[in-house]
Amino acid sequence: MKVLVTGGAGYIGSVVTSQLVKAGDSVVVLDNLYQGHRAAVHPEAHFIEGDLADKGLLDRLMAQHQPEAIMHFASHTLVGESVEKPFLYLGDNVQNGLNLLQAAVDHGVQRFILSSTANLFDDPESMPISEKERIVPGSPYGESKFILERLLYWMDRIYGLRYAALRYFNACGAASPDLGEDHDPETHLIPLVLQVALGQREKIVIFGDDYGTSDGTCIRDYIHVLDLAQAHILALRALAQGSRTYNLGNGRGFSVKEVVETARQVTGHPIPAEIGPRRPGDPDILIAGSESIKRDLGWRPQYPDLVEIIDSAWQWHQKHPLGYSDK
Ligand code: UDP
């Protein structure tokens, strides 16, 4: 299949691009390289540097490449930033998604995969969190993804655009020692902990130990980026049978302290940790219920083990201590 991947130079987009190429699909990547890295894009993918705000570019790209499917990763993705700069999220994220949908409809694209988020569930009533859980976006970031999910619902009803909205919990790990996570600034727990092990940071600050969990630190569902990629590919192939929305996680939670302790085991580094204040907006526990995608598509996480997840990330960080900028 010919697939347009927006944000295909970013962390998850680049891994999905690489898996699509390996599966024999033909991939066009559109990325403005604001967060993404040119070196992360698989060499067999056709790369276009450009922005979703540029409607003319989108129109030309669609006419020239005529993708059969779109996977949409390009987005501002930071919860904290979205509270400080809501218009970047409720404005740009939404408008760029609309531009892409307009181009998709204008050019007859019938399949669309949206990278969505667990930030739709700020106040869950049950755990693990299934797709039946009520939507309470935790931030303008989560709201922007929810708006895109709703837009897709209408595009399906009106134009027959088949979509899958995939709500990730905590994406982590590296697809290989050469394809991993490189954010600037880095805000995610696992890469930050590994930067301590590399000697790039003095310590990790644990954001609060007074949560309602067994060790007092927040519990999250860490899912290997290769398992996420596999879910995208299965969902893409299944769209002919109709649109769908899935929550995607390991189904197991680990506390911040457990992540730090596991990273100590994997790296052999003492990784000094200190307790700091809570980070605003962090719920106690977020664990995905992924029964729907298991039942419908036979998806199973292949890398559910936290040691394996952190080890894959550690191999990437050791080989590329400065991320993609060392290339
Ligand atoms: N966290 C932490 N210290 C850090 C970064 C993150 O204690 O320096 C915690 C954070 O409060 C959350 C968990 O680690 O409970 C995972 O955070 P991350 O930012 O990686 O992902 P999020 O859950 O926000 O998507």
C-alpha cells in the first residue's frame, strides 16, 4: 500500500515508517523537522520536508504521490506545554489535522490512522481503562486529539473515510540501537533516567511519592514502540472492515520507582533519585485495557517486559548518546 506518514521523522512515526517499509509498503514521509530528525527516516521512504499548515504543499503532495492511506503523527505532543500554550494545541494541532483531512477527502484517500492519546482519560472510573471509559481530556493536548477523533467520526459518516484512532499510553523503548527516542527538551521518564546512567544528568527527580499507590509514586503503562508500530500496521490492514478506536498499552502498570530500579539493574549504574514535588496534572494510575484490539486484530504485545523495554532504550542511548545529532 502507498502510505503518507506525517511526522514520520519523529519517535513513533519513524518506527512505524521503518516497519511499513519492511512490510513492503511504499512510504512518503512529511515532516517539518521541528521535533523530528531527518536521520530517523528510513532511507527507502520518500522524504518531504514541509508543514501541514501549507495547504498548497498538501494538495501537490497528494496529487503527485496519491497515497491510499494516511498515518497522522505530526503534532505538538507535550501535555505541560499545552497548558502554557493552548493555542498551539487547540489551534495548530486541530487546524493542521483539518488541513490534512481536507486534502485526504479532496484526493479520495479512504484510510486514516490517528495517533491519539491516553490523555483523554484524566479521571477514569475504572482501571484498566477501556474504550468505554468516559472522555475527560487532561489538557489542551488531549482535547486536540479528541477533537481530531470527532472530526474523523464525521469524515467517516459523510465521506466514508475509514479511520482508526489509536490511544497510546506510555510509548517507550527503541526499535533498534539505531532507531530510538530523541526529544529536545526530553521530558519522559525512561530517557531521562538513562541520561543519568550516561552521566549527562546528575540525578532523576521523582515527581511526588504521596500518590495513592503501593510505593506512593505514579503508575503508568509502558508500551514498547515496536508493539505500537505493529498495532498501526494491523489496524491499517483492517480498515476495510470499518473504523475503530483502540486503547493501546501493555495492560500492566509500573511505578516510577520500579522504572528507576529496573534501569539500575539494566545499566549497572546507581542512578541517584530524589523526591520532588508532584507534576501538575499527573493522575495516580493509568493502565490501558487493550482487549478490543486483541480480540479484533489478534494484536499481542511482544515486548511487555520492562527489563527488555529499558534494555532496548539503553542500547540506543549508549550508541547515540547525543541522539540523532551525532550522525
Ligand atoms: N516522571 C518523574 N520524573 C521525571 C519525569 C517523569 O517522576 O523527570 C514521572 C511522571 O510524573 C509520570 C511518569 O514518570 O508519573 C511518566 O512520565 P512521562 O513524562 O514519561 O510520561 P506521561 O505519563 O506524562 O505521558
